[in-house]
Amino acid sequence: MLRTRVITALLLLAVLLPILYFNYYPAFAVVSALFFAAAIWECARLFGGSGRSALVWGAAALLLFVVLLYFGSGPNIRLLLALCVAIWCLRFLPSLALGLPALASVANRLVAGSYTIAIFGCFLAIIVLFQRSPMYLLSVLVIVWAADIGAYFAGKAFGRRKLAPSISSGKSWEGAIGGWLLVLLMLAGFSVTSALEETFPARLLAAWGWPAALAVMTLLVVASVAGDLFESMLKRRAGFKDSSNLLPGHGGVLDRVDALIPVLPLAALLSFWF
């Protein structure tokens, strides 16, 4: 399993690193569109769609993403990002406590539609952040990765109290706190490194100062945990271990971006205010 995970990761890096290094937007847009289509295909399966209907949804998502990228404009992008943030606050966060509707219900279709919008907002935010600079995008991704890494090691070492036992038995409050602390340490590191002054954490600090930066980083960590838990809840309800097997050793696309789905639209929306 470890060998498979490493090989898959190396192949993905072989594709993405040259695109990021050379800041080649057309190739990045193509890769993002393909990953978005795969994520929507997985989403349709998680919400009870058949194999054929899931493929149709994936193909339609690919076409829609390309069209909206071509004809999209700034104000419309901001409105969609704000809608994604509102969906998470008003619908998905309460679901972590209240649960999900039955797969065969009309309410399930409404949740499916809302999650589809959230996924689209995530991938649109990826494009928005990349257009600022690849380093700017990576600096936001690092926040989520740091929260995940810190939570993993802190949870292994100190985890006692389960964060959401009915959704994910592996997550603990101690792990979540460890991830949050690592993110704050990372923020401090960005603040003293002049080479990183055009990244999200550094721009956040320069624009709003330490109190607001600490609050925003805390909010992003909470959002990343919520995104992970919500996808885990979807998989548990559907009876899936992974969202798919598209990425051998890693599961599916949604398994890799679940924590990013609420974080990236929020980070992109905040970036418009810097």
C-alpha cells in the first residue's frame, strides 16, 4: 500500500510541479477541470447516483467548468465564493450534528446540489488563487496540510477524547488542537521570512495584523476539519471506504480535497479584501 501511495504521489507531482514552477495557466486550468469532473463523478456516487448517471454528471461538470472559466467575471466569482461560504455555515456545519437525510429523499437531492456548488466553488477558488501566483495558492494549501499533519501526529501521541465518534473514530480533540497549533507556528514562520511576503499568511498579517490573522487561521482550521468530517459522513452513509479508486493508494479526488472544499472559497474571498 505504501509503495502504491508513493508512486501515485510521484506521478501527480511530475504533472503538477512543472505547471506550478513555470506558472503555465492553460495547463493548470485543464488539470483543474479534469479533477473537478472526477470530483463531481464521485459526488454523484456518494449521493446514490448510478454508474451511468454519475458519468453524465461528471461530463456535464467538465463542460460547465470550462464554459464558466471562459465567460466568468470578477463580481460573479465573488458572489459564488460567498455563496459557498454561506452553504457551509448554514447547511453543512449543522449537518455534522443533525445528520444527513435518507439517500432516497428529496432533501438528499438538495444536499447533493449544494455540495456540487461547494465543490465547484473550491475548484474555482483554486483557479483564482493560482492567478495571483502559484506560491500564493500553495501557501493556502499548506495551511490545510499543516492542520492535517499536526492533527495526525498530535492525535497519535495525545488523542484521548473523540472529536466526532459517530462520523470518524480516528479524529480527536487533541489532534485538532495540535493541527491548530502547527498552523499558528507556520503563521509565525511566514511573518519572519521576507521571501514569503507575497503569500496568503503574510498578506493577511500585513493587511489586518496579528489578532485578525490568528482569528482567520483558526477559522480556516475549523473549516478544514469540517470539510473532512462532512465527506466522511457522506462515505459512511453510502457505505464507501473511499470516494473512488481513481488515485491508487490515496482513494479518490474527494478524499484528497475534502478539507479544501470549505477552506479555498473562504481564503479566495478574503484575498479579494487584502
